[in-house]
Amino acid sequence: MNTTAEQLRVLDALLPEWLEDSRKEAAFGEVASYIPELSKAPHSALGIHILDKNGSSASAGDCSLSFTLQSISKVFTLILALMDNGEEEVFRRVGMEPTGDNFNSMLKLELVRPGIPFNPLINAGAITVTSLIRGDSPAEKSKRILQFFRSLAGGVELQVNEDVYRSELETGNLNRSIAYLLVENGVLGGSVEDVLSVYFRHCSIECTCRDLARMALVLASDGIDPFSGGRLIPRRYVQVAKTFMITCGMYNASGEFAIKAGLPAKSGVSGGILTLVPGSLGIGVIGPALNAKGNSSAGVHLLERLSRKMDWSLF
Ligand code: GLU
């Protein structure tokens, strides 16, 4: 199979059956409930959208379902922080290594010196990165983030889901603890509540699989919007983001996903997964029921099968 358009035609026919097969995996997962509002998501939903640079697409399942980006937003706030501050400044405050700990752990902030977060995709790292986004107020920072995400999604009017935002604001005490430890370690400056409000808001930006695929396609195109031809992200920062997605994007199953699917990916506790085939495809998946590692159980099953069948692995 040569062109992506041919691949997508084949996939459009095959996807519904593969998706229904993967949907069964949802039975082994649980919808996240530590942010109470997230627990309302439909347990067995599964949807996928795949988009190429010419606008051809294939999709199946519950593609119209809206969900919040959650940790998927961390990839793009990292990119914006790099664009605002440059690599040197960002990596003075956050490391480049996987932790092996939970995404919301603060263990290593105390155990390992200097007490900077291990990487930008765990909560400690993402909160730190969020604090580096330029803007005179939390509202301005949030606005810049939303505008940047909208441009990556092709101008779609993405919005913050205020119910999810409030739900996390009210219950996010673990993230509060992390942020205070970061202040203590001299990593974070300013008001903790201000930083967290910006962080919770970007995690609460609502999207569909199609929006994820569109955002992923910009990464697959090395930072260029393939439809307008305009550069949205410097190529170097796309390299940095894709590398973190391989090493830390799928929580503590990043190694396993790299072996089984071989694609840069980022998942979130809403059950979304953003992934891409560099140079050709952007892919968005939603499947709210999460496996023990915190990734969409049906979504991971579907992506691993797809990558194997289509020979997408980079390695
Ligand atoms: N907003 C979530 C949190 O901070 C994001 C977690 C995730 O998706 O991994 O807990």
C-alpha cells in the first residue's frame, strides 16, 4: 500500500469490525472518577479518527463524543512554553527522563536532587511548564493556550468544559501539594492557585477525536499546518515533543506501547489518546474506560492492532 489515501480507504472498510472487537476491552477498564465530573463518561464508548495531509480520513465508532484533553494538553503546553522561553530556560526547570512513578507522584521531588520534575508530561512537570507560559494574568495565559490549541485544531472553536474545570479545581488537592512542594524547591514562582487555574483549564479543554487527529497531524507534519502551509511550531520543538511522547506519553506503559505500536502518543485520564504516524497521519482516539496503567484499555488495544496491521511502527 503506497499512499495514505489508499491506506485510509482500506481502513474505512476494516475499522468498524476492528473497533467493535477492541470495544470488548473496555470491560476490563474503569472510567476515571478522582475528578468526579469525568466519571459521567460512557464506559464502553470507543471512537477513532485518522486524518492525512490531503484531508482524506477514516473513522469509526463514537467519534462525535466530546471529552476533555486532560494530560494530552501537556504536549502542547510544553511546545508553547518552549516557543515562549526557549529550550534552555524550560529544561533548567524540568528534566527529560521517565520516572517509573505515577503521573501524579511527588516522590522523586523529595528523593532526587535537584528537586525538579523528571519530565514535562507528569503533573509536576506540566504544572512547572504551565507556569512558564507567557501572559500578565492567569486569564491571559489561558487565553493564549486556547488560541494556540485552536490554531493547531485548524481553527475549531475549542472551549474549556467549565464543569470539568470546576470539578478538578475543587478536588485537585494532590496537584496542590505537588505545586507547593515545587515552590519549596524553588522551581515554581508566583501564586500556586494562579498556576493551577491555568493548568486545570488547559486539561479541561474539550475536543473530539477529529480535533485530536487534526492537532496530531501538525506534529506529523513537523509543525506545519498541511492545509494552510503555515508553520505553527518550530520543527525542533516538534522533535522534542514527539520524543517525550515515545518515552513518557503513555504513563508507565510507554515502553510497552513503543514496542507494540511504535508510535509517539499521549493519553489522558479522560480516555483520549493522540498519536501520529510521522510524515503522514494524525490519529485521535477516545475510550473512557482506563486500564491499570491509566490508558484507554480499548483504545490501546485498537491502536496496537492497527499499527501492527498497517506496519506503522517507527522502529
Ligand atoms: N488534569 C489531570 C490531573 O492533573 C490530568 C491527568 C492525566 O490526564 O494524566 O490529574
